Amino acid sequence: MSVTWTSIQKQRLQELNASETQREMCFESHQARDRAFQEQEHLLVVEGKKRLMELRDIKRRPALSLLEQQLIEALTQQGFVQVVTPTIISKASLAKMSVSDDHPLFSQVFWLDNKRCLRPMLAPNLYTLWKDLLRLWEKPIRIFEIGTCYRKESKGSLHLNEFTMLNLTELGLPKDQRHQRLEELASLVMDTVGITDYQLESTSSVVYGDTLDVVKGIELGSSAMGPHILDDQWGIIDSWVGIGFGIERLLMVKEGSQNVQSMGRSLTYLNGVRLNI
């Protein structure tokens, strides 16, 4: 008979960011399993305390903030302009993205009242900026934002209600260069993060329809291109490309974590370390 971890032990190992190998261990008896659990928990606690000491004495900034800084530096060096837009957006703005009352994403939105919500995505604000920047800047217009988004996501190791998105966009490039440009932008981000062996996979989005996802085991980013049917709502007629990445997911894969909650904004975790150790 092969004995595996109890549900409580599995939960604790996940909280402590145990590796896949640690979480899939099997044993010949319950006694052997319980001894192994004590050993593995001890090792993970020691590693967590070490990481917290490094944060205090050396790094001084959490990995999420450091990754954001690295991405900002890489993108600005490539001619992209960082923008910072409001977290609260209007229902009308969201409706322009086709997210109306009967849309699958509508029930995931955090509504403040009947006209305003916490943004579930960065795209509506970037569309708004495009419309004005087309009058003021020469094309191509390259802008990006790194900001918090909010969705009533299902609980699990891959979802957060409050998460950080990177959206980078380029407006006004030749139509026949869009696919190549998307591959270049995906490579720029993934090289900056330090993730290799990723794939670009065709899929479908509830907002943009057919898209190209950046995948390494899990979806890390999703791209779109225009002209697109949504463009008419914003008066956009130029060709464009854009990719949105979940920063916490990028960090999770980069660091080999099994739990996206440990990578995000939290009072339970600090720099990926569970604090009840």
C-alpha cells in the first residue's frame, strides 16, 4: 500500500511553497509519512526564515517590486512609455470592452456602485489614452502600464482577487508585421523575467476572441491585435498589437513556486514566505 500526505499536510506544504517533488512523495506507512512531513516542514521553515533574513539584510525590496522595476527598465529602454491610470473605471468604459450585464466577466467585477467599479483589466484606460495620443504623438505609439486589477476569481493556487497586470501595446505599426512584433514583445518580457522554453499557443478570449497566449505550464500572458471589432468604440482605426501578463504568475514560474497567493499583495505572506512559521 502506498501512503500519501493527508489533506492537512498537503495544504501546509503548499503554503510553505514545497516543490512538486516534495508534494508528491509516497511512503510505506503512516508513521514514515508523518516523520517525513516533520522533516520536510522543518526544511521549508528554515528556508523561509533564511529568505526573510535576506529581505531584511540584503534585498530590502520584495521580489514582486524588483520584477516590476526590471520590466519597467527593459521596456523604457526599448522606447515604450510607462503610463499610470486610475484604478476606478466607469461602467460605460467597461461596456465599450463588450463587458455588459450578460458578459461572462461581468459577474467577476467588483462594483463600487451602479456606475463605477475596480478595473478588472487595464485595456479600457489604454484605449482612452490611445485616442488622445494619436493627436499628439507620431506613430508608432508604444505605451505600457503595470497596475493592480481586481476580479472575483475562483479560489485556487493560480488565481488572485487582486493581481498585478503588465499591458504593453504598440499602435500604428504595419499590419503585416503584427505577428512578428507580438513574438518580439513576448520574447522581450520573458527574457527580462528569465523564463525560457515557453510556448506561444492560439486560444480564445472572452473579450478579444482569437488570441495568442504565452504559456509555460500555465498561461502567463495573452495577446491581441487590431484592427479589432472593439476599436470602433474608441475611434481607433490603426493596426496595433498588445500583450497582457500576470506579474504574480510570471514571478511564480520564475521562482518555481506552486502557489500564486505567496507572490501577491498579502498580510499572510512576505516576499513569498508564509509568516506563520
